[in-house]
Amino acid sequence: MPLTTTAPFDLAAATERVVNAGGFTRRVREEVGRVVVGQGALIERLLVGLLAGGHVLLEGVPGLAKTLAVSSLAKALGAPFQRIQFTPDLLPADLIGTLVYNQQAGTFFVRRGPIFTNILLADEINRAPAKVQSALLEAMQERQVTIGETTYPLTEPFLVLATQNPIEQEGTYPLPEAQLDRFMLKVRVGYPAREDELEILRRMARTEGQPEARPVTTPAEVMAARRVLNELYIDPRVEGYVVDLVMASRQPARYRLAALAPLLAFGASPRATLALALGARATAFLDGRAYITPDDVRAIAPDVFRHRLALTFEADAEGVSPDDLVVKILDAVEVP
């Protein structure tokens, strides 16, 4: 049941707007699912990032259809898409563009890089050096790029979907905390189930005729859905729950989690608070609801927290992972 509010809120009308605005998400899920088998949770999180305007970091071993899922999503959206293979010799200009001198005219002109798109796939993002990583920061946060002395806005929706391999670390550069924090979600991509693996074999084990996603919506429909997303009702008690979860990661002793203090170097940033609220809104929207529940917050919390919690050497020595700490925080903080 939805939580009550003293302010007038027409639940029926709001739900109708959500259902009408969210119709494209069902088409997108079906279309991407026609190409990508057994990664329903991944597709769901990509849609959460798209609706909430948050970038998504995908982590998984090679061959789990991370790149295929992102490219299929872009095709289903009918949106401009660019893929950049991050390598150690990549330069910032290869990403954002540069000034080029025209000898005949004696002037400079701007050659825009692949970042000028709607969906940017940063493949193996941790293989590029720090200068390239920092070139992404302005685009991810301010949705703009500065080339020379001129700043250029990026076209909305603008979404960075990055992938990284967790097992092969040779020749990689760990992402700095400032950049990790700009990813709304970090999604762990796992192996498909046996039935899904059989379906992958039957669909893909051929040299031609493999399925390819087709456009089923437009970027304009995505932007319209984002406006409806802002109208969803969130009770003050749920807002307090979001803040308490974040505060518990910073001051665990206040939430009966004193045992976590030696394991946490520092907790989640205020961006985590915003990501939790926006992610919960998008989760409710995808479920066809016009109000947010604590379950929406709990569902998205692991993907919001796992890259924002810095662990101590003691945690590493004990084999404790960020996901372990998130479970303890969710268990300890009282649900409204």
C-alpha cells in the first residue's frame, strides 16, 4: 500500500501518467531481451540509469554480453551511440576532440570526439591512464566538454556506460574515487543460468542470421519519462530512510554497527544519497507505480553503495567485501 501524505496527491492520475510514459520501457526490455539472453537484471539496471540520468559501471568477466547489451539498448532507443575501446595509449583528445589548424584559412576549427553522442560505451575503462579518466569527469558531471577556451553542452540524454574486467588487472589503472563516485550504479554481471546458456547456444552458434535490436522508441520519449519520474511521490519517512542508510556507512556506531567501524575507511558521499533516491524513483517507475517504497530503496542500494565504500586493510585481510557491508547496513537500519 502507498504511504499516506498530507499534501493532495492524486494517485490514480499519477499512476496513469507513469504507465503511459513508461510504455516504451517494456518495448525496450523485450527488444533487448530478444538479442541478449539471461541478463534481465542487467537490462533493468541500464534502464534505471537511463531514466535517472545516471552513469553505470558494468563489471564482469569477458563474454557476458556487457557490450552487446549496451549497443542493443542504444539501437532500441534509436539514439546515437559511440563505442570507445580504452587502451593505455589513448589520449584525452581521442575522447573529447581537439582544435585543428586550417592552414589555408589560417584559423582553428573544432573536431569533436566520440563523446558527442547520447550513449557512450567506455569499453574496459580501467585500461586508460589518468589523463583520459579525468577527461570524462566534466562530461559525466556537468554534461559539457571544454575544448580550448570554448565549452560545448552535450545532447541529452547523455549516458556513460562503462565496462571493466575484474580478474585481469595487468596493464590496468584503478579508477580514482572521484570518478567512481560519478557512476550512479556499479553493476556486477554474472554468468547465465544453464537454461539461458542453452538458449544462447541456439541463438548465437551460427555464422549469420544472429538477432539485432531495432529501434522501438526515441530519445524524446526518454526525456518525457524523466519529467514524469520527478512527479513520483516519496514519503518523508522514506527520504529519512535513504539518509539513514548513507549515514550508517559514515557513522556505523550510531546505528548499532560499531563492528563495521574498523572495516570502513570512509563511507558513501552525498552523491550516494541522490543516487539512492533517484534509483528508487526509477525502480518504482519501471514497476508502474507513482510512489516510492522502502523496498525500492533496498533493491537499488547494493549497486549504489558497492563502489563508494572504501575498505580498510583489516577488511581486506578478513576477506570482507563492500557487498557484505551493505547487507549488514540494510539489516541494521530500521525500515519505515
